[in-house]
Amino acid sequence: MVAIPGDIALHETLYREPSAIVKQANPVICPSPEELQQLAAMLNRGQAVTILGGAGCAGAHAELMALAGKLKSPLSQPCAGANTFSMTIPTT
């Protein structure tokens, strides 16, 4: 937080372009290969898998649909993750 005294904050000043552009970082978090193998093994052992796809599924609609199709799994969304992915599933 920056506190600027009122008598200074009220002075007129000239606008100048920012000296740098700050871009939003988009970090990627990915499980280790061992964790992915463990997850795949659990999914393969599962007999009735339901996918609860929240905000972490944003931007991965095609991958989510492919996984659900391969597992023959229903999809659901938590209220907080609503509209994260389309609930429309192609019938072709």
C-alpha cells in the first residue's frame, strides 16, 4: 500500500506511458510422471468412475470429453465450477 498525502495527491500532473508492460503469468502445475501413472492405474481399476470437473478443467474441454468417453464416465460440475466446461456432449 502506498499512502500519499492529500495535498500532494491533488496536484495536477502530466500523464506518461508506463515504462514497462506487466503481463499476467499463467503457470502450469502438472503432476509428476509417477503420480500420473498412479492416477491412470486407479482409473483403470475403477468400475464406476464419475468425473467431478471443477475450475481446474477450464480450457480442457476436448481432453475432458475424451477421458469421459474412454472411461464411459458421467460428468458433473460443482456449483463453484459451473460453466467451466460445456455439458453438451456430442452424440456422433
